Amino acid sequence: MAAETDKQTKKGLPQRGKKGPGNLRATSLRLLAIMRPYRLRLAAVLLAILGSSGAAVASSYYLKPLFNNYILPFVGQQNPDLSGFARLMALMGGVYLLGAACTFIYNRVMLVISTNTLAQIRRDMFRHMQSLPLKYFDTHPNGEVMSLYTNDTDALHDVLSMGLPQLLASAATLLGVLAAMLFLSPTLTLLVLLMLALMLLAVRLIGRRSGYYFKRQQAAIGSLNGYVEEMIGGQKVIKVFQHEAACKQDFDRLNQELCQASTNAHTFANILMPVMMNLSYVHYALTAVLGAVLAVYGWLDLGTIAAFLQLTRQFAQPVTQISQQFNNVLLALAGAERIFALLDEQPEQDEGQVQLLHEGGQWQWRQADGSLRPVRGEVRLENVTFGYTPEKTVLHNVSFYAKPGQKIALVGSTGAGKTTVTNLLNRFYDIEQGRILYDGIDIKQIKKADLRRSLAFVLQDSHLFSGSIRDNIRYGRLDATDAEVEEAARLANAEGFIRQLPQGYDTVISGDGGNLSQGQRQLLTIARAAVANPPVLVLDEATSSIDTRTEALIEKGMNRLMEGRTVFVIAHRLSTVRNANAILVIEGGQIIERGDHADLLRQKGRYYQLYTGLFELS
């Protein structure tokens, strides 16, 4: 995006990971709504979790009849009848197998559900992202957006596939254990409830600190990932200015912040388990002592004590798992809330009804009433005032026109508002005051896709995509034939270097065209515009990365490309705009001079100073 927007759009960037989900209930319900197509599978998961937890509780409860009915009565007998004992052991074995099968089922099914759910979320995010206005990407760093597809979706996947089932299983097991304990001995259950209160207090104190540092860890991960992505993209600049040492220091600082937050988070998380285990040992010992006292006085039998002690051993684990998974669930839901924030971003509004038609080699506007109007390429700005933010206006009451087939040049200092004009032409942003007419039609009445189809841009940033050279040129018009692609390359004088490549037009470009020179990349973007064959052409510093020799080679082709089209040229190199029909000098968001090259030189104003070197563009 243009440099003039950077300072204005960086204010108020969203902060990642500073807190949990703002609305836990709404986020959870929305996530469940996405999982609605899998409701039958979710019901099966819930039944399997209940079966697994029930089997775990039942296997401990069976110790009571095992002791009371078979083990204690058989003590001292010479030939006891073990048939009942064998049946009970077989029943317990079946319960264990059922529990194992249910555990496998709910883990496997949840893995399928979570994988498909996250695939759908990523699909929704990417599709919605394509409909967002450019302002969203100006105000959100690339690393921030990428973290939605990586950190947040990964955390959500882990919780859906493992954390949530474990949380539900632990809750079901805990309730089942408490119910069984209450059935076996209400007296011993009172001791359990006292220990539960003590455990929950420990979970609250330790878990709060752990959750705080886990949130800081997520924030640090987002910052580190964004920094690494930025440094990878700027390696050439880093090396040119010998900034490696400073980059290492910045990385070490961010990495240390992540290390510290991660260490603290896992320290408290790892403390929780030993604390809970030791409390469970104390609980077990107290239960054994109290149970022995009750047995001595005949208030409890040994089978009940054995079953209760086994349930006591099962009691601490689900409490610990619930506390650990609850933090993970909160963090995942915070990530889900950020994902939903992207999905809730308002897409570009398009109230236009005028469509662009290209039939029989002619461009035409089809208006709302069905009438047709030829596309001539006449552009007019009338009293346009615009600012990227309300507090700073970039353009002040700008008016000018371009007749069909004219070449209009915009020159001026960086940040003067030149690129802003082109951003408004294709409605990347909408103006607050004034209007822009295209062939006499307010551009707000033209469908955005059709408006942008009628314009071709050659930008200073020669962005290329992974794929062949042929595919990159065809990006200007996806239905272009191979012959049209090659003709566009010849028009831009790009064919010479393309033919010298190992695979010619089928040579694969990697890393945004890293295996090509800057000038070659720029030639391909010019060819991309040529294949689009639009009525209006915008060249935003299109030749800034091309040497004078290459510029001379393409000048003839560019003239052919511009023939019969309305052309807007933004240039610092004033030699490229001498043949423009009109040159507009923009400073401070206002047009201070206008005229052709000869007129402006005679005026001996700012353009004269720029051209003769008395004043330099900054």
C-alpha cells in the first residue's frame, strides 16, 4: 500500500493474546453452530464419554462385591466354589474392554470432527478475507493475520480433538465417582468434599497464575512470528544496511520474552500436578484411617472400604485434568474469538448496478435500465476531499479530468496524495466529499468488480505469484490464450529475457520472483497489464525499478500499450512524463500546477524547479 497511508493506518492495532474470550458463552455457541453438521457424531461422542467414565467408576465399585461375596467368605475354605468369582471377574473384564472401546471411539470421532471443523473455519476465513476492503489489510499486520491461520487454529484443533473430550470425560468421571462414593459411604464422602474444596483452592491459586502466563505466551508467539515473517521478507534490506546484529538483538529480546512467559506458564502448570497428587495421597491416607476406624466399630465392611479407596485414587486425576484443560479451552476460545472477529469484519460494500461488457472487441457499460453506453475512458474528479482517518485529510478539494486517450501524469513529493488518487479510482477507499465520474457515471454506481476490470495497474511493487511466467502474465486475464500471453510479453518487450530462460514461458518463479531481476519482474507486471487489455491504464512508478536502457527498450511497447487508452502515470522520474497531455503537480493534497511539459517549464514554478534540479522530490 502507499507509504502515505502507513502512519495513518497503524494506529489502534489489535493486541493479541492479552485476555481470554470477551464473551465465553457467545463464542462457544457460535463454535457449536459450526459443528452442527456433526451433531449425530457429537451425540455418539457424548455417549462414548459416558460409557468410558461409567466403566471406570463401575470397575472400582465391583471391588465391594468382590471382597464381600467372594474373597472374605472364601478365607479358610478348602475347596471354595469359584464359579461366581469367575463370572464377576469376567464381568469386570468386559467392563474394562467396554471402557477402552468407548475411549477409542470418542477420541477417534472427535479427531475427525475437529479436523473437518478446522478445515471449514480456514475455508470460511480465506473466502471472507477475499471480500474484505483493503483498509483491513492496511490496519492489520501480515503476521497478525497469519497467526489466525496458524496459532489460533492449531490451539482450537488441539482443544477440539483432545482437550474438550478429556474435559468432558474428566467431569463425567468426577460426577460418577462422587455419586458412587455417596452411595457407598456418606460419612467418608464428607471427607472427600472437604478435600475437594482444598483441591479447588489450589487449582484456583495455581491455575490463575498459569493462565496469566499462558496468555502472555500466546501474545509473545504472535509477536515473534510477525517479526520473523517481516525479517524474512526484508533480508536484502537487512544485508544491504548491515543490520544483522540489530535484528539478532531484537529477535533475542522477543525470543527471551517468549521463553520467559513459556517457562512461567509451564512452571505453574507443572506445579499443579505434584500438588494435586500429594493432596490425593493425603486424602487417600485420611480415608484409609477413617475407614479403618469405621470398620472397627462395625459401621463399614471391608468391601466398601476397598471400593471407596479405589475411587479415592480415581478422584484427584479428573480434578487435575479439568483444571489443566480449562485454561487450554479458554485460550482456544480466545483464538476462536479472534477468528470470528475476522469473519465478522464487514465485507466491501458494493451498491453499484452498472456492469462492464466486452463483446465484439468493444467495451460497453450496461446501465441499470438495460441501456448500453460505450466505454470511452473519460475520468473526472470533482471537488474530491478524502482522508484515510478522520483526523487527517490527504486530498483537499481536488478536481481534474482526463479525456479519452489522454495521458495524465501526477508528480509531487512522497505523501503528497498521488497514489491516493489511484486508490480512489478503483474504490479501494470511498471518498467523503465530491465525486468521481467515469464516462459520466459516478463510480459508486458501477459494480466494483467491473470497475476494477476496466482498469489495469502496474505498481511499483512488482508482486509475482508462485507458478510459471505464463501463469503470472495470464493473471491479468485468466481466460487469455497462450498466443495472447506471448503477444502481451512482446508488447512489453519481456519476450527477450523470457526466451533465454531454461523453460521459457514455463519457467517456474519462486519466492515472489526471486530468481529474476527487479527489472525483469517489472516487465512481467507490465505484460500482465497488457494482457488484460483495459480501457484505462494506471502506471504507479512502473519504471522506477528499470534501468534507462531497459526503459528505452520498452518505451515503444509502452506507447503501443497506451495507444487509445486513458493513462494515469505517477512518476518521480520526470523524463517519463514529458510526453503527457497534462501534468498535475500535487503538494499537500492539492493540485498546485497543471499543464503540459512546455507550459509548466514556461511557468517556472515547482515543476520547473523539479525538472531543472533546483528542487528535489523527497
